[in-house]
Amino acid sequence: MPNHSKANTSAQSRSFFQQAWVRFKRHPLARLGAAVLLVFYLGALFADFLAPYPEEKSFRDFSYAPPTQIFWRDENGRLTRPYVCASERRRNPETFKVEVITDCEKGRYPIYFFVEGEPYRFLGVIPSNLHLFGGPWLLEDKAKLFLWGADDFGRDIWGRIWFGARISLTIGIFAVALALIIGIFMGSLAGYYAGRPVTFSIGVLNPQFWRFIRANRPVDHLMALLGLLLLLGLVWAMGQGYQQYIRPDLQRVSTLALAGLGLVVGTALMGMLLYFLVWRSHLARALLWLLVWVGVAWLVWITVYGFLQTSRGLEAVLAGLVGAVLLAAIGYVLLWPRVEFDLDTIIMRTVEVLAAIPDLFLLIILSVLIPMEVPPAVRFVLVVTILSFVNWGGLARIIRSQVLQLREMEYAQAAQALGAGDARIVLRHVLPGTYTYLIVAVTLAIPGFILGESGLSFLGLGIQEPATSWGLMLSKAQATGITAFTERPWLLIPGVFILLAVLAYNFLGDGLRDALDPRTKV
């Protein structure tokens, strides 16, 4: 009995996430999925180290070469260091098929581990030439080493599996993270301000406008000016970084990853500057309102002007009248009324419009609109980014429903009564209640993007040569037809990795769902 009470006391003293960790360790498939994903991501990180050849290196004479035979015994039958023999392509005189012939009489080449090989840059920055296995004979091209065979260009599939993992495994995280950020932001706004109209602008002649401006201290306006200067400096620095470091080498995946990281960090910094410095000044808010309305007026003007240039008669008159009415309405809004919007209604109607756009139809449009001279890697990132911008609606709906409930909780109401700002209430008291759902949603959404990457490659919108991904490698197997099953089964290896990655993420998601369920007992 004392031991039982002691165990109960220990269980009660654990935090929620400690109890979740205990429950997660009791889920064997989830632990297996986490281990498989850890191996895959480590392999993608150290792809240059694991691969005996660079990603772009090809041997055209060894197109569709089978896996290289590795020998473990010498000519006397004794165990020895693993080695490969010289090989060449010959046409079989009986079957008239081109085959790879291994001839140990022409040379035996031992395989060493942790050897020097082709130079590369680890993480795109650190120069190195260390490889897991190989030998000096690889640099001298005396023999070939294809652990899992070669593709149509004679490139090592073993190495390209790990190079392709960088795209196939990270593109899901990137796409989900982008959709997650937009979905959380929009869902939080819709849920927290549901039923509470938000002031968008106040006319400059409205008496409330000047009361709104005078509500700030002069130091707030000075800090907003400093924030605007810092924003301009940050935008200039991001543009210079793109011109000097990103644009010259857009073909490399590591360069795109660096560009994505810089964009995320820069956007986060701009958001913090806007909120903590610029948005606190009511004068700065008023200037932003003015810029928005002037921008809308400019769009109306160029639209009407373009229509007037291409039309005559009654159409031109009607276009001029419509344009004059819209511009007059914008001018009236700038001068007098107080404009209020229900964010919940606007965001949810936007979600419904985006949900009505079929993904396949959107992909077809993008394939036409994106110029062909755009590098394939950039083209693929653009497509995935646009899809993420379109598919955040489902997550926003769920976050909205949870925020609607959490904002009425006693702790959120108490924070509001104590004078906490809306942003603090949402970030510190409301959103933490959605973390368990978000963790599970992320792990279950990533497999969908991994499969989506494969589908994009089949449509020609995925990663293209010379870069690689699992979907692109599998599309090459599909292009060979039934011979991929009968004569070249090593071309199907990327499909096995896609299957394992999707299963691992699903197992991990199921385990996290059970572990993070607060109703489950330890």
C-alpha cells in the first residue's frame, strides 16, 4: 500500500508534458516511427558524407547499371576487406542486351571507410571531402560503386536517395509550417474578434480621428518613426542578401533553404517591429490606413484607365461612371466615416472562397503562368508556397472554433479584466490551449505533402534536373514502364522510402495523439 500511494503521488507531481512523454514511450509504433524519421533526417543532413559521388555526377556509359557486386572473399576463399572489381558495359552476343560485366582479373579495389573523396560543402558552408566509404580508385575512376544501382544517367541511386530526402522530407515541413502560421494567425483573429467589429480606419475630418491621434505620447510617435526606418533597413538588407548570395546560385537546394530561412527570419523581425514599435503609435496606424486606401484608389484608377483605353461608346461611359463612383467613395471614406469590419466574417468568407478552388485546376494554371525560364527548384518552391497559401483554411476553421471556446475561460477573462492587451491574451492564455491539437495536426499533415511532392513530379511541377527528390526518382521508374519491375527493380527504391516515411509520420502522429490526450491516464 505505501508503494502504491507513493506511485500515485509521483504521477500527480508530473507536469502534463511529462505525463505525455510517459504515455508516448508506451507506444511502440510511435517510437519506431520516430526512430525511422530520425534516421532519414540524419541521412538527409549528412547526404554528402554518405554518398560516394556528388549529386550531379553521372556516368552515361553505365545507364541503368545494376547494383555493384561487392566481394568479401579473396581468390582463395578467405574473408578479406570488401572490394569491388573493374566493370564495363558489353552487349551480350546471345540476348543482344547491353550488360555490365564484372572482371576481377582487370583489378580489385578495396573499400575503405571514412576516406577522402570528392570535395563538398557541409550545410553549404563548411568545406570537406570526408566520405563514409570509398577509396582513391573512385577519384581515379578505375571502378564504379553503385550500392543500389544507377539511374538513366548513370548516377548512383544510393547517394541520390539521401540527396532527394532533403527535398522530400523538408518540403513537407516547410509547406506545413507556412500553412500553420497563416492558419493560426487567421483562425486566432477570427475566433478572438468574432462578434467584435474592429476599426479599420477613421476619416481625417471626423472628430474621433484627432482624439485617436492625441491618445498617444510624442515618444510613441518617435518610436514608430524609428520602427519604420528599421523596417526600411531590414528590407534593404534582405534585398542585398538575395542579390549577392541567393540569386547567383538558385539551382542548389541548400541555397533555396538559406533563402527560405532568411525570408522566415526577416518576416518575423518585420512583424515584431510593426507590432512593438509602429502599431503602438496611433499616428502610424493612421498613415497605414491612408496608404491602404490610396493603394486601393490607385488600383481602381489603373483598372478604369486601362478599360477606357480599350473600349468605346456606352462601355466607356459606364466604366467612367463606375470608376468615378468608386473613387468618390474612397475619397469620402478618407475624409469622414469610421469604417469597422467583422474580422470573423471576412476571414471565414475568404476561407470558403479558397476552399472552392480545386488543387488540380490551380496546378494547371500555375504551370502556365510561371515562366519556363524560372529555375526548376525555384519553380517547385513557388508552387508549394502558393498551395500552402491556398490550403490554410481548414486549420483556420479549427483554430477559430477552439479560440471561441478558450477566450471565454476564466483565466482569459481575468487577464482581460487586469488590462492585458489582446495580443498578450491570445499568445499567453488562449493559443497554448491549442498546442496539443497543433502538434498532432502537423505530424499528420506532413505525409500528405510528401505524397503531394511525388504527384507534382509526375505533373512536371516538382523538382527537376539536376536537383533530385524521391518523387522525381520514382517518376523515372514510371517512365520505363513494366521493365522497372522485371529488369530494373532498383529504380523502385525511392517508392519504398516514400512508403516508410509516410508510415513513420502516421505512426508518430497516432502516438502523439494518444500521448497528448489529457483524458488518458498514465
